Amino acid sequence: MTVRFLPSAPPGEAGARRAAVRPAVVGRTAALAVAGLVLVLMVLVIVRLPWAGDLGVHAATVQRLRHSPLDPGDPLVDADTPSPYYSPWTLLLGAVARWPGLSVFVVLRLAAVAGLALLVTGVRRYVRTLSAHRAAPALALLSLLLLWGTTPMLWSGFPGLHSLALTVSYPSTFALGLAFHFWAWLAGALRRGAGWPVWTGLGALWGVILLCHQFSGVVATVGAAATVLAAGRARRVVWPWLGTGVAAGAVVLWAWPYYDFFALFGAAGGGLDAVHRGLYGHPVARYGLVLLGVAALVPRWRRDRWDPLVLFAGLAVAVVGAGWVSGHYAWGRALPAVVIPAQLAVALEAVGAGRRGLRAGWTVLLAGGLLVGGWGQAGVLGYVVPRGALPAVVEGRYRPPWTGYHWITPWVRYGDVVMAEGRAARQVPAYGAYTVAPGYPGFFLADEERRGAATRVYFGERTPASVRRGIEREYGVRWVVDGGGVLGSAGLREVARGPEGQVLYAVP
């Protein structure tokens, strides 16, 4: 019997190989560990479910679909009008909420878990279409959450850690998670050459994303366009199949019975632009760390002029820039489409740059950016750690959540009309009641301005009692929440007192 020995590498070469592997393993382990800790933090935040923003309107939407899934009416006021808040996702949540013993806020926690899981798995799938490196998904997720600026950007659809802590239960998180899965599926279909069933499914998914959160749908559309353009250079796009997908998505949008998607283009007026003008302010504080990603896009562009992330960012800059120039500031909600490809690019350069020294340089830059960004988002710790236990410098970055209105529920029943203004109008409908004026824009509510004017008159200090009685009769008001102390002698019967000096009155 002849024994053959395989040639072995020289001792010096083997040692160098092991030395090169060891930092990669340590780096991958560190990235996975930090990403895991961040996800644990998010789960603890979901248990708390802090309320500072639009949670009320989403809870109210689930309330209406829970009680009347076929004809819910406006989610905020007692009016039979359609609403863009009624989406496939909220319809499913409303069905879940019909299960005995489940409160709406428990259902929103379940929605938060589902949205977070969808986002994490979507990022992993999409990044896998761009890099095979095992650390790439974890680094991409950390970049997505932390690589923003020194001042948190708290908007739905903007997946910074602090923003996500407040919006993880919103449809925007669900829609953004779907968008990452959509891009991954689309890239695979273009690479393998799929047939009409796959393209029909892709089109339907695109329509669902647009219905669930219109602004995240724009981000999904920009990313999809970049993916198609990048594949088109290699002639991997079968344009008739692409047309099939677009047609399928249009059918989904047209057939959705709860609101007219295409009517939104005319319903969203100048008020929406005024609300979103702030998105263009303080760019360095809010998005400064994204410049690392912009720098990372340059070598990708040099290697391939049709790189999908470069095209993604370029198309998004065109959309957001056009919004700034034209004064359509609502287009600024497409800013995540600018930020996301840059964040992913710097994560991918840290694991995929050509020379070892170059990768090390990108790794150091990314680590520094994540540390600075994590410090900027440190206020999120306040949602899981008692405020008194926070260091003073961290407490200054913490945004206290709002106090709820559960204290009115022993008296106010589902469907009752409550006269409220300000923050109360944004929160009371979450418990099943209606308000006279909506706390959020009513895109299809024809008498929104009249309702707002009636509310302002009602809480006016010099408004006669007879005028208040007339407003109460016109809108069927049964209760009043007064946080300003102007109605103490208005002929109302005090029922309960809540936090911050608020009073619940019964209408005589």
C-alpha cells in the first residue's frame, strides 16, 4: 500500500493565514454580538411601547376595524369617510384584535414584534444579494440603526434606533421590512429569470407596500427602480414580465376597497408640505454620519457605474432634491431612500474592500461612526431603564413618552364623541372614542376645517355657554377633556381628574 501525503503550506504562510482569519472571526463575532444586544434592547422597548407620536391614530384604526371590519368609517371622528390608514396590515391587526381578551395595545405590541422581525430578516436577505460575507448583514443592520447623526430623526419610516423605538409598531416599519424583502426577491427574479407567477407576486407585493405606508412605498419603488436599472445593463430584464408586475400592482391599488389610493395625489394639499418642511432642516446634525456612506459609494461607482446602491442613492437624491426645489416638502419622506444605500455601502466596504489595509480602514471608520451614532441615539435607553438611573448626559437625550388617557375609560365608551384639542385629540380615539376635530390630517374628510374651527371656538375663553351647547348638539358631544382650565364655569359636570391637571366633564 502506498501512502501519499498532501503538500502542506510552509509554516510561515500557514501562520499568516491563521493571523488573517483571526481578526475576521473576531470582527464577525463582535458585529453579531452588538447587533444582538441592540435587538434585545428593541424587544424591551416593545414591552414598554412608549407613546410619543402617531400611536393613537394607529390604535384608533385597529379599534374601528375590530368593531366594524367592513365599514369602519373615519378612524378619528364620527363620519362615514374612507381613510388611508385602512391598509391590508391594519385589516389583519383588526382581525387579530377580535380575539377575546386581546386589547388593542397588546395587538400593537404583536405588530411591533412582527415588524421588527420582518425588518431584520429583510435586511439580511437584501444584503445577501450584495455580499456573501457572513458579517455583512449584522454590520448593515447596525449601520441602518445607528449611522445617522448626533440628533435623532424621529419620523415614521426613518429606521434610526431612537425613531424605531417609537415607531416599531407602526405600519411604516412593517412596510419598510416588506420593502427589503421585495428588493431581495426582485434581485433574485432578475438574476434567475423568473416567469409570470413570480412577477405577478412581485407586483402584488409592491401594491401592498404602497397601501400599508405610502411614503415607505415610495422608498420601495425607488429601490426597485435601481435594482431593475442595474440588471438592465446586463440585459437580465424581461420587459414584458416587468410590465406584468407593474400591472399587477396597479390592480391591487385600484381594487383596494377601503380608500382610493390614486385620489391621495389630489387630497394631500399644501398642509402636508408645511408639516414636512422640517425634514430638510439641520442636515448635519440629523444625517451627518451618512457622509461615511456617501464616501463608500464612490469606490462602488468607480468599480461599476451601474452599481445598484449607487443608482438607488442617485435616484433618491433626485426625488428629494426636486421636493426641495419645488416646495413639495412632503417628498422629503423619501429621505430614507438616500440614507439606506449609503449606510449599506459603508458596511459592505468594511467587509469587501479589495486590500486588507483598505478593509481595515473602512472598519475603523465604520466603528467610529457607529459609536458616535450610538451615542446620539442613547436616549432610547430611557425607555427600558428608570429615568433616575440614567446618567445626566443620557437623560438629556431621552424623550419622555406621553401619558395615556386610560383614566377616562371607566366613563367614556366606544363610539362616544369627546370634545378635545391638542394632544388629547391625538390620543383619545385610541380608546375607542371619537373627537370632533381629527388630531391628524383627514385626507378625505370634507368638513375638517369646519370641525377644527368649532373646536377652537368651543375652547375659547369668551365663548358663551349657548354657543358651546349648540356645538355639542351638532356633533353629538357627550364628554369634554379640558387641559387648559378654561371650562370650570361652563355649565359642565366634572367626572374625573387626570394627570397634568386635565379634567373630564360630562355634557349636560
